[in-house]
Amino acid sequence: MAFLRKLAASALASIGLLATGPALGDEGDPPKLIVAIVVDQFSAAEFAQYREHYTGGLKRLTEGAVFPSGYHGHSATETCPGHAAIMTGANPARSGIVGNYWIDQGIARADKEVYCAEDESAPGTDHSRYVESSQHLLVPTLGERIHGVEPASRNVAVSGKDRAALMMGGKAIDAAYFWKKGQFVTLPGKPVDPVVAEVNARLALEFAAPTEDVAVPEWCRDLERAIPVNDVLSVGTGHFARPGGNDENFKTSPAFDRWTIEVAEKLVDTMRLGQGAATDVLSLSLSANDYIGHAYGTQGVEMCIQQEALDRSLAGMFDFLDARSIDYAVVLTADHGGQDLPERIVMQGDPTASRRDPGLSARDAGSAVAAELGLDATLPAPLLGGPTGDYYVNRALPADVQAKVKAAAIAKFRASSQVAAVFDAAELAARPVPTGPVDEWTLEDRARASYYAPHSGDFVVLLKSSVSSIARPVKASVATHGSPWDVDRRVPILFWRKGMSGFEQPLAVRTVDIVPTLAALAEVAIPAGEIDGRCLDLDAGPGTTCDP
């Protein structure tokens, strides 16, 4: 196929129809390395807000193919389903990854809550003490598909979160690294590469000593103001000084991304990624943006500092790859966006912003339903799951009681002034997965794209756009995401490769379009009907990068 593209390019050039400059790389040859970057909790609004200030890696990416209106089709805008959609090209309805957690009442262990990236059959585990696994991912990732065609291809994933690395890499990963308990670790039973062990050794030294405040860029100073969250907690003036030895403080700082990128760079060298005959895939998820968004919100000086640091860290990584003369193609997007904390939103002019009523949790709503129905106090809790999204009726209840609980619970949630919609699982299952323009999808369409019967709840509760799902804020958790609204589902999608002619396409596209787009660059065919996305043409001229 590469030969045919070269022949076509030559013919078009001879008659003056070829766009100035090559469309991608060396006359359409597949890249030697695909670098898929996910910036956790990086909304399209955030990208637009800071775009004029980017001078490094993010600036470089804006010179490629820019899709500022990328969308996650699903309503459950969380880390696991977002990363899975990006690197499989499949909605949760097909991938099986409906959230970071779900309830499986059929498993043997007492704890019925399942983490998206665990093997719940492992003895002695629960959803918070688990064995890492990507077994729940039902669709191959891009790296797995390329390896299936080119066995020499390597599939590598690095992230600050295990679920991000596993959802991007899939089941067959040549190397996977993620942060856990103060160091970068790999999958159970596999040795840590010496180059990663060396990074961990240097990190241990950094933890031992306190760090000073990060300098505030001049263009961030106007955002520095204290926002009271409750009687003891405020945000908006943080500069990321750390007392030393504190894992949570490290994750909630721009330094986390820098060290994650360093692990990826070490693996590029030691595994010689992008330097073989086949196309390798390096999946990189940067988690600091998410931890900072949760701890401080999206509109304060803390996020502004993070954006400047992220831009600089990505520039360093691209310089690293350039210095090795690797022919690489990059895509950068996000697993979801993020909502600012309601206290600041109120101060900035929207008096409707609020926090979720604690009574909407599965525990409290279930207790209210039990009292309403006059259920025997010895019966188990009526509802599981929540606090928003999927709710499950407890299967330990008698069958006739289950039906009553479900009907009463749905009525209770629909009566709440904070709830936008409630959908019965039967209603969702009866609908086809939507395929039309993603920016026109209804709330029910979005919930349907998230619905996978074996993992999804008996009904789904979607809060109004002005309501934060965090009822009681605490340190490191004042703001969040997870809603079906554009602030969470709309993200930037940026493609770049040396020599390509850049352009910007403002129309809505989907994150599930990324895999078929990159697969076309790698000249790997994906059978029709196996994914939900479509190839995006990255050729700015009359040619196409989406040849079958």
C-alpha cells in the first residue's frame, strides 16, 4: 500500500494536484512509532482556555491536525471507559468497560464491587486490594491489533494509574508500568526493568526531601485567589510545595507527569521503540491533570501552573524522540473533561451550581425506599452502587420486593430537583446504540452508549449539569467529572507527524475515531463491525490517509 501511495503522489504531483508539502511523514510510509497520549481530565474548554499560552509540546501539536470538538459518546465519563474508548475504538456498550467500578452480584467473594482493572477471582482480594488485570476489556486495543499483523511490533503502556495503562495496552502488553505505593511498578509476576528501577531509586531521594513552591507563570497570576470550600478547606493559592515522602502530594503536582514521561523515555531507549521494522505503539497516560483537578478544581492557579508544566514536559519528550531520529506519529486527547468546584462556579456568576444531596446515595436512597415500602429491617440494603450513574437492586431481596424497590427508587430519583434523567435498564437495552452526530445525542443516547448488560445497573441516574456529584468535599476531592454533559465529554483530539500539513476541523468527531485513524496510518485493517469509530482523514489536501 505504501508503494501505491507513493505512485499516486508522484502522479498527482506531475499534474499539479498534490497539496504543498507531504501529507504525513515520508510519502505515506507507516510511522515507526505511534505515541498515543492521554491527558487525564483535559477538557476541550481547558484546551481552548490555555491554548494561546502554549509554547512547547502542546504548541507543536496545534500545528498538526486539530479537532477541538472531540467527544466521548458515553455518559460515564470516567478514567477506565475513557481510556478504553480511545485505544479500542469502542463504546462501553461494546468494550464492556462501563465505569471505574461496577457491581457484580454473581461473583463468589463477599465484596460485590468490581474494579475495572482487577481480577476479582484472585483469592483474598476486594475492589480496593486487587490483582491488576485487563481481563474485562472485550475489544482489542490498537497495539494488540498491530501486533496481530506485525508480530515484531511492541505494545507498551505507561501511566500514573494502573487502569489507564491496562485499558490502553489491553491484554497483550510487552511492557506496562504504573504508579503504586510510591514507585512505578509493572504487572504481577513480571520483573521491573532495571531502567525503571533506576528511576524509582532517584524518586525515593526526591521524596526524602521537601520541595519548594513551583514558580507561578505571569499569565497565571490573575487566577490566584482563595476559594473557601468549607470551614477548614480552601483552594486557589496552591504552588505544589511538598513536605517530602508524601505520595498523595506527589501525584497532585506537575512533577508526576515529568517522571511518568521519563519512565516512557527509558523504555523507548531500552526497548528500541520506533527503531525496528514494524510500527510500535507507546501509550502514555498523564495523570497529574486529573489529580490536580480533583484536589483544586479546573479554574484556579494550580491548574494554570500544571498546564504550563505539561506543555514543557511534552516538549522535552518530543525533543527526546527527535534526537533519536524516530519517525513517530502522535495523538493527544483526554479520557474525559472535568467540572470546576461549585463554590468557585457560584462566585463566577452561576448561582445554580451546587453539590449533590447526600440523600441521593445508594445507601441513603435505599434506606428511604425501605422505610417507604415498610420493608423488614432485617432485609439487606435495597440498593447498591451509586452515588450517581449505575444503581443496582440487591438480588438478595425476594423477587417481588426487588420489583417494588426498583419502581420506588426510580420514582424517588425522578422527583429530585437535582436529577436530569433516570433510565431503566430495560429502556436502554431496547434502544440501538446511537450512530448519528455525537454532539446531537440525547441523554438517553449517551446512557445507551454506556450500557453493557452484564456490568451496568438496573437503572441509571444522571444529575443536572450544575450539580457536582461530590456531596461532601474533602482534601484532594473538591471537584470531579463523570457527568454526561459537554464539560466532561468534550475533549480535544490532536494529531501530529513531522512533515504533515496542518489544519483545524471544528466539527464534532469522537474519541472512538482515533483507533481507525491510527490503524490506517499503520496500514492495519480493522474488520467492519468490530468497533464504533471511523477513520479521520489527516491529509489536508485532496489525498486521504484513510485508504482501505
